[in-house]
Amino acid sequence: MEQDHLGLGSDQREPVMSQSSVNVSAEHARAFIARVLESVGLEAPSALQVAGLMVQADLNGADGHGIFRLPQYVRRIRAGGINTAPSIRVVHDRGATALIDGDNAMGHLVVSQAAELAIQKAQANGIGWVGCRMSNHAGPASLYAQRVADAGLIGIYFAVGSANHMAPWGGIDLLLSTNPIAIAVPAGKNPAVVLDMATTVAAYGKVKIKAQKGEQMPIGWMIDKAGRPLTDPKKSSEGLLLPIGDYKGYGLSLMIGLLAGTLNQAAMGSSVVDFNRDDTTTTNTGQAIAAIDIGAFGQKDEFLAAVDGLIDELRQSETLPGVDRVRIPGEGSTTTRFKRQNEGIPFSVELLDALDRVAQDCGVQRLI
């Protein structure tokens, strides 16, 4: 059942090599992540659940949030920064709302429980809103909004990022993070419309991937503290990520942080722990997920048909010169997922080297 939801099967194809990357089946990757996480203390069911979500991130093309994060997770677990035997529990419950304390668990486990509870509450009350505190990095926002959409509901997810890389508009103090938001709206004949975005021009995971590959960042991702473009990802600690839409992105990041962090008694502002540099301190990461029952507003079938109609209008709309067609939010991930399920997930040689070191360090079988 879990494998079906995650889009993973029993594919055991051999890896496909190219000059710059290796394609690995989702099942190979999932099994590798699970055995690494078990080796550092997670129980088998939890290790499999986290592994499945990490591989789903890679299948969807969110490469900065999938297996790429495994070495970092292992470091934090071994340093005591993540609890491998948590007691995730509801600490406040009032009808359509709840607050979950994650007991410093892997964020994937905490937010998955929050999503399921939000779905149950929406089905009973028309809407469910569940906040999380004492959580950790949980991967891409779309994973959890999409889970709600898969249940036939509208999903909205907010999170406080796991390190501050953005300053308030006009300032230089790092007091805000990429603070992502994801919204997933079901359709009828079409895949759900899924928006997943950071409030910065680029998510920090993309910066880390550039650094690992030895590539430069485009101008417009970061600036240094004198306001000059910063393009060397290895110097990212000296700079600031730029918000989307200038002051608008700053404002959006702030409001998301208030909803996902401050409201849940989770870290926000200067209390956010940089989990890229600090492997031991509890991050108290905050997230929030809402589920909305479409039937609470009218006939669900009519809504789904209306979403399909709007998607058709957008796709058929006239384009600017040089643009082949209009795309729908989430369409790229759907295309990537189909391709990678069939051809495997491409891993760079630099990432494979890092995963080989993790395997050797943990005493488990290598990925390939």
C-alpha cells in the first residue's frame, strides 16, 4: 500500500551509466536509504517511510530534498540532533485544529502524521489545520500538499526553513528562511494543480547542489552583504538569498513563518538553528498543513470539472513569441516523475561519491 502511494514498485533494473550521471531505480534508492537509516537507529517501518518520501522527492525532480540530504541526516542523527525513537503526539486538539509535538523526530514522520490528521479533521469538519513543533527538515513542501490532494481534498502546507539565509527587506541580518508554501488542488481528468515554491528566488538546496558539483550560481540568486551579486556557492555563508518579488517575498516569508513557526511555539527569526552547520542542537522546526473538504462548498464533481475547464483554458491560451505553450503548476513534476519511474533517477557522480562514503561509514551495502 505504501509503495503504491509513493509510486514505487519492485523495479530492480541495473543502473544506467552516462558520462556525468547514473540512473538508479526508485526501489534501489529507497532500499539503500532505508538500510542507512536503520543502521543509525531508526526502526525499520520509520526508515522505510522516510526513505519512500525522500525517493518521492527525487522522482518529482526536487533533487535538493531527496537522497542528496542523506549524509546530512546521518550526521545529525549520530550527533544527537535528531531523535530516532520519538514519541510524536498531539498536545492540543480542538475540533478542526490540532498541534503536534514531534519530539525532535525526522520531519518526514512528523509532517506525515500531521497530514493524515488534517485529512481526518477536514472529512469530519470541512477543514482541518494541524501545526507542528519540535520537528525537523521534512523534504519538499509539495509532498504533503499532494498527499492531501490524493485524498480528494485541497492541501496547503507551510514551513519554516531549516536555516536562515534571507534578511528582512533592506537589511543584512539573517532572520528569515526560504519558508516554503505548497498548495495542491485536485482536478477531474487532469493531475492536481500543485504549486510548490520557496519565498526566495532559489531554494538553498539548489545552492548546495551547485556547490557539490563545482558549478556557479546564476546572478540573481544571492548577494553579499554589500549588495553585490554572489555567484560562488561555496561562499554562500557570506551572502543572502534574494526574496522573490523583492519586498513581497520578504513579507510572504515573514507571514509563513508566523503561521508555521510562531503560532506553533516553534523556532522563528533568530531562534532558527542552521542545521547545515549545527548537527547537535534541536532545531524545533515548525510546519503547518491544512486540508479543505471541497464538498463543504458545494458539489465536488462540479468543482473538479471547473478546475479541468480552467486548466484547458490556460493551456489553450495564446502565447508570447518564442513560448511553445502555457504550463500548469505541478506539470513539470508530473512529467519528471513519469520519466524517472521509467528510466530511473539520475544521480551525479559527485552525489554517488558522497553516498558511497555514507555506505562505508555506516557499514551497509553501497547504492550501486
